[in-house]
Amino acid sequence: MHPEPPTPGEADGDPAGAEHVGAPAEAPIPAGGPVLRALWICVGAISLALGAIGVILPLLPTTPFILLAAFAFARSAPRLRARLAASRVFGPIIDDWEAHGVIAPRYKMMACGAMVLVLLGSVLGGLAWRLIGIQALFMSGAAIYVLSRPSGKK
């Protein structure tokens, strides 16, 4: 009788079924393959950059961009998503959203305040009224969504 060929782990000197404690999991490749994965990474990176700018610049809301970055990285780069969730600055936003589906009142006020300031800037900047109307429509939808989320832990 011939012995069975070793499994990939056994061939490298790793007994079958041994777990690598602390070893990061490889990112699952989305259904679209590496191109879709790269797209999700780009979406995550851009969202993270906008969210980070939003911490400093009150015109950009931080929370939606950070949640989008976490969503995108979860689909493309689990290690980046884990680092983002472990962040002292952004981690609590993600934790509150994932654990309880809440947006803290502070972040709600910041997001709605930023929307009002941007709309006011558009009016003062002389943007065409049609564009201001479109902007107001989309911002109203975003504000309704943000304000309709629970504010505290359930």
C-alpha cells in the first residue's frame, strides 16, 4: 500500500489541522476576483482618507466615511479592517454601529451641521439654484437616515 500524499500544510512540515494562532487570515477574494478586491480597497482607502479629513475639517462628516471604509475593507482586506476597528479614533464609531446600530448624538450633530454648512456655502458661493436643490434633496435624505438611527445602546 502506498501512503497518502501529504496535505499542503504537512508538506511544509505543518501537521494537518494545526492552527496558526495569531496568523492573519487571508482575505477572501470577492466573486469578481482580484479586480473587484482592488476596487473595494480603493473605496476603503478613499473613504478612510475623507473620514480622517473630516476629523479635522468640520465640513466633511466622519462617521459615514469610516463606516464605508470598514465595509469596503471587510470585503477586501480583513487586516486593514481590523486595524481600523482597533483604532483609538475610529474604532468606537465602528463598534457602536456594529454592536448596536447606533450613531452617537455627537456624530449626528456633526454630520447634520456639516451638511447645513456645505449647503449654505453653495448658496453664498452663487451655485445655480437647480444644483442647490439637488444638493438639498440628497443631503435631506442623508440627514433623515443619520437622524433616524438610534442614538444610544439598545
